[in-house]
Amino acid sequence: MSDVLEKIVARTRERLRTAPVDAEDLRVAAREESARRVPHAFSKALRRDGVNVIAEVKAASPSAGSIVTDPDVEAIAAEYAKGGAAAISIVTEPDFFQGSQQWIARAKSTASLPVVMKDFVVEVSQLYAAAAAGADAVLLLASLLAGEEIARFITILDSFGIDALVEVHDEDELDRAIEGRARIIGVNNRDLRTFRVDLATAERLAAKIPAGTVKVAESGIKTGQDVDRLRRAGFHAFLVGESLLRQNDRAAAVRSLMRTS
């Protein structure tokens, strides 16, 4: 685990410890929200024909610094939907990424697209919080979880009709995702130890992902040519953040990614 990742996880655990929630209240809220959710809408959206873009909303990151100060989440989500995105990713980690779980509902208020919550999930209470916030999917980092933990978290998410996007970066993490019976596996082309980005990471791991699994390529995707390259490797969906957020016309930027050869 990199120094930055260690700091993020340590801060996450501290925040969870110092701001405890009533677990039963959270479960009730999660169950109530689930009654309004279309079950597994995220995985269904990623299986549609064509190029499926997961367009991301985030304010900042440790590698890029500030990206969009105090983002207008509703407007950005509407632009992504107009451009034809299949789903929206919301980075909710508050300290290093300046995000908020409240952004999930804000995004869904203007875009009728499934939303995946991206955070550093290390305990079950975060899954209930994601469900209560309205998330249709939750990112699980294989770098932080053993295979049996991934399986347990997926079982909990399934009970709410929520998908798990299990993120990997190398063969060991992929083994944990497979052990955890992940049905959606995202390959992050950014090495969280060095922050170096290489699309060859996704190409290398794609062939090792079990048949029938939804394959998502993450990080370093900027052009339709990048999408073409990764589609040839077998990917179904493409999570794109910074390169979209920095565009003046985000709807057009999404459409550009979808125009492949």
C-alpha cells in the first residue's frame, strides 16, 4: 500500500471511529431507500450495446490537485446524461478528494442514470451509508480487502439491489476479486503506489478476467482512440473523470469518447 493510500485509509478509519452512527437507523434508512431503487441498474447499464461511459464527478485528487472547485453536481450530471453516459461515478471521500455522499442524490436529481459511489470502503457501515444515500453501486478496492471480505460485502450489497465494482491493479488483486466472486471488475490503469498511468495494465489483465464478468477500464482514458484500444482488449465500460471534468462542453466530450472506429 502506498504512503498516500495508507494516509487515506487511516483517515477513513479515524472518521468512522470518531463519528459513529446508529447501525440500526442506518440499516432502516438503507432499506427504505432500496424500495425506490431499480435493482442492479448499474450492471444492466454497463451491459448495453456500444460504448458505455461511466462519467465521473470529483472535486480533487492527490495526483491532480484541485480539478473543479465546489462542483455544480446537478449541472455536471445533466451534461453527462445529455452526452449519452451510461452511468455516473461520484467520488465521495471528503478529505483527500473533497467529495460528499450528498452528491449522489444531487446527481440523481437531474440525471436518471445509475450512480456508483467511489470511496475507500473498509467496513460494513459504509455499505449501509451508501445504500441510504441512494447509490446504485459501490466501489470496492481489492487492494484493501481480502477475497472473503469482498464476497461478504457483495452479499450485503446484493441484499439492497446494489452492484459492486471491484477495482484491481495487478494479478494479486485480481485473484482476490475472483475469489470474492466479483461480477463487475474494474482495472485501474493508475498505479496507486507511483500514480503512473499505463493503459497496458488493463490490456494485460483483461485476458485473465473470467468470462461473463463485466470489464471496466479506469484511469488514463482521454480519447476515442483510447476507448478503441481498450474495447479490443475486451472491456465493456470506461470510467473517465478528469479529462471530462476539465472540458467546457462535457456533453460533447462524452459523445466524442463514444465515437469509435
